[in-house]
Amino acid sequence: MEEERPIPESLLEIAEEKKNRGKLTIYLGAMPGVGKTYAMLSDARIKKQDGVDIKIGFVETHGRKETEKLLEGLDIIPPLEVEYNGIKLKELNLDEILKIKPQICIIDELPHSNPPNFRNKKRYQDVEEVLNAGIDVWTAMNVQHIESISDIVYQITGVKVRETVPDEFVKNADEIKLIDLPPEELIQRLKDGKVYVPDLAQEAIKKYFRPGNIMALRELSMRIAADKLNKKLNTYMKEHAIAGPWAIKERIVVGIYASPFAEHLVRAAYRVATEIDADWIAIYVETEKHAYLTDKELDWLQKALELAKSLGAEIVWIKDEDVPNAIIRYIKSHNINKIIIGKPKKFPIFRGSIFRKIAQNTKYVDIYILDPPIAEAELFIPSKKRISLPKLYLPKLYNVFIGLFLVFLATFIGLQFRSFLNQLNLVFLFLLALSLAAVMLDTYSTIFATLVSIIIFDYFFIPPYYSFAISDINYFLSYTVFAVMIVFINLLSVRLKRNLKQLQKSEEKSNVLFELSRKLLRINSKEECISITVRYVKIFVEDVAIFLKDKENIHIQAVTKNMNINERVKTIVQWCIKNKKPAGFSTQTFSEDPYFYMPLIYKDDIYGVMIFDMSKSKETDYELISILEAIADLFTASIVKYV
């Protein structure tokens, strides 16, 4: 049998990952109080004695004397002192660390959230910057703060974790050191007052530190450490060209919807994808109902999509009125073989559920149906009593007049030829007028015209004439049934128009990208490339700016008139170039900035930053952002030969 060998690209991948980046070591514990910070500082003292340049960036001792004693003799970078809500806080001095640039920097409390107006929302993002500067980082966290397992921790302990770290960040650590204590010793430390748990009341602490909870969380932390060990083994096999089953990656889709359980679905999808080492996609299908979502529902949706993005998912936003068919088309066109959806609250008899339609119309696709945790679901039972009705919009006045005109025209013709036409002919005459209204007008105008036509038909064309008395009910019932059919025709017509409009918009966007790619292939200069790109960007956003690198310097190459390029903007541009990551609008770095900063990266080299003005976007439009990212990629691929 021929021996299977790893592909050369995998070796290059590993080499690129290690280049110019510091190493991350995470001290992982199952619970507070196992001694993570103590172990970290003990190791730091050994490194210090060996002559290694190691400094304390931030450590929280929580008043433990034995931990404070370990700080003696270690170099400490003074923290920043900031005031928040009248309280003075000590925070990580990120800029000072980057300036001093020690060989190793200790940054405790990895899941910590930074105060407002810091450039990064989370401390793990600060650590990412330090690593990108080539500095090794030691940090500490508990297993419950890992994003994808926070739901599991909630089910085990009943405690909702507020501060989390993306799994990708933990998974990419160079080393995870598991700090463990037997349950009996940890409970004794709790009784001795050596465990600091700031977010829980005393009664909650006793419930949290039950032996069963401790054992369950120990198992989770051991599993995380074992997964990391397995990844290190795979990396070693690739580096040393050891043959192995280098399988092709599978792809998973998770359906997102505006629900309090959307984040639970995302975390579950990530866990499944991680277990089978698959790429995964979070898909949301926007229907007409999206316009009627409440602020709370929009918040649920936004948080779920942001969580998926932070966990490494590809975000796909599709506009379609038929949710299952939109998902089915995406699955078939992108060769997806696994899908995760939420468990329906009920399975309708006359209208097929999303699960049923997907199952009936796909082959060789595994479908995972997940149910949210019961304890979490109970938190939202009161919200079911709230009834939110969709907004009703009055029909446009000219549509009402057109509908009435068609009905009055049919009435006029009918009165002129009433003596020559039988009742069936008259019914079809009115149905012709209403059919035109159904195709041309909105639903409310059609319903109004239909009701008026029923009254007029009864008054003028059903004996006895010129009265609302009915001698033969069959005529009236027949006409009413036909009128109801007209309303259904209108609903189908409106839906078809809406789908056609969405299709046209989608086609227009695709055509724009196609035209841009064709024109960029024919450019002859850097100036022409920039000019064409700016013109096409302005189709989607009003203002744009382009910064390009020239060896070690960065120069602004294009800016539209309303863009305000101040020192803050230039600082964010420098950050994007240094960290090779987007910033500003829709990201977690400089998130309050109204601009979206997209680094121009080609084959792992950065050539500049493209800035888009998103100030008129009230919420994150993932479809628009994906288009802007595509434009930036096309521009980068074209500009590299001129930079």
C-alpha cells in the first residue's frame, strides 16, 4: 500500500503561523481558586532566575498574601488608572507593554472586559496585539469562560457566565497548562476564604462549589487540555512529514433566527464543527417579517451573528421569503453535508416545518435538531404572553383610486349591458377588473376594492335591483368565493414581485462585482486601479478612503470629500496594518468608530487599508459588509503589482 504523505501546503501553513508571532501559554483551571495565578507567578520566578526578560503586565492577586509574596522581585509594568462610574480601576497598560517589549509578559484575567473608550472591548484582544508584536504571553482563565461551553456550564452549575473568550483564541494557544485540585482541597480552600468569586452571593457560591459541579468542570477542562494535546500531535506529524489520515474538511451550516436561543445554537454548532474539524457557516434568511422584528429580537439576532463571527464562522445573509428553500439551495450549491437547526416548537399539519422540507428535498445531508436548555428556556416563558402585532401601513392613495376606478368601470359596463348579459357573465366582468387590481395593486387596496365590488354587485346586479335584499343567495355566495380567490391571487402576486425585486437587487450586486473584476483586469496604472475601485465602492457607501504602504511608510492614496481623516483614523489604520485585522464598525476593536477599516491582505502580506463610511447604517448589514470585503479583495489582488 502506498504511504500517504501530508501535502506541502500544510507545512508552509505551520511555518507561516509561527513567523513573527509571540507564543501564548494559558494556565487553565476548572474553577476559581485552583491556583492558576500562583502557578503562573511561580514559573515566572524560575524564568527570572534563568535571566529571561519576563515582566508583569497585569496580575490580580485578590488580596491573597501568598500570591502577593510571589510578586516580590518581579518587574511590574505600572497599570493604567481609569475612573469608571465613580470607581478607580486598574487596567492593562497595553501601549507601555508594546513600547517596552519584554520577552515574556504576564497578563492575568484573560476573559476581562475593558472599560468603555478602550480601543479593544476585551482583554484577549489586548493579548492578541501583544502576541502580534512578537512578545510571548502567559495568561490565566477558568474553563467556564470558553465561549462554546458556557451553555454547558450553565446547565451544570445554574450560573450564567457573562465574560467569555472565543474558542479559536484558546485553540490557537501554543500551550495550555492545566492547573487542577481535587474537589475536597478546593472546597477546603473555599472554607478558608482563599477563593475569590466576585459575581456570586454566598448562597450561590455554596451551590456552585458542589463536588458534582467541580468534577464536571474538571472533566471539561481536561477535555480542553486533551484536545490541545491532540492538535499539537497533529502539528508535530505535519512538521515531521509523518503520514496520517489527512481528511478533507467537512462543512456545516447552522440556521440562525431571531430568538433568545440563537446563541445556544451557535455555540452548539461550533462544538460539533470543532469535534469533527469542519468548516462552518452561520446562515440567516431575511424574510418580510424581518422588518417587523422588535428591538429585543434584533438584539438577539445581532448577538448571535457576532458570536458566530467571533467563533470563526462564515456569515451568510440571504433575502428570501421561503426559508427552507433558501437553505436548501445554499446547501446544494456549496456542497454542505451537515446542517444544524433549532427544534420547532410545533410541527404544523397543513404547512410543512423547515426540518421536514429540508429532509424531504436533500440527499446525503445529516440534520441535527437541537433543543435549548430547559432551565434557560424557562427564563423566557413570560415573554410568550407578550403579543407583538406587525405594523399596518395604510395603502397608497393612488392605489385606492385605481382599484375604485376599475370597479366603477366594470359597474358602468355592466349597467350598460345588464339586459344582454346573464349573471355568470357579470361575475366574470367584475372578476376581470379585480384580477387587474390584484396584479397591479398592494394587498390592502385590493381588499378594499374587493369589498366595494361585493356591495356594488349586490346592489346593482342581484335581484331585486337597487336594494341590498337578496332573492337568490347562490349568486352572492359565488361572487364572494371568487372575490376571496382574487385576494389570494393578490397575495401571490405581491410575494412574486417582492422575490423578483430581491432577485434583481442580488443580480445588480453580482453584476457590479463582475464588472469591477473585469475592469481591474485591464488596468494599466495604480491611479486607474484606485479610481475605478472608488467609483464602484460609492455604489454601496457614500464615502471611502484608501491607504497604501510604501515600504515602511503609509500614504493616503484616495479620499472622498466627506471623509474626516484625523489622527484617530490614522491610528486605527496603523493598528490594522500591524495586526492584519479589520477594525471599527461591526468589529470588537474601535467598535464605536463609524468607519469600517478593512486591511488589504494578499498572500499573507498587507498592502494597506480601505476605509468605508458606515455612519448611515443603523445596524450591521452583513450582506453589505461581505460585498465591501469582496471589493477590497479584488482591489488588493490588482494593486499588488504597482505597490
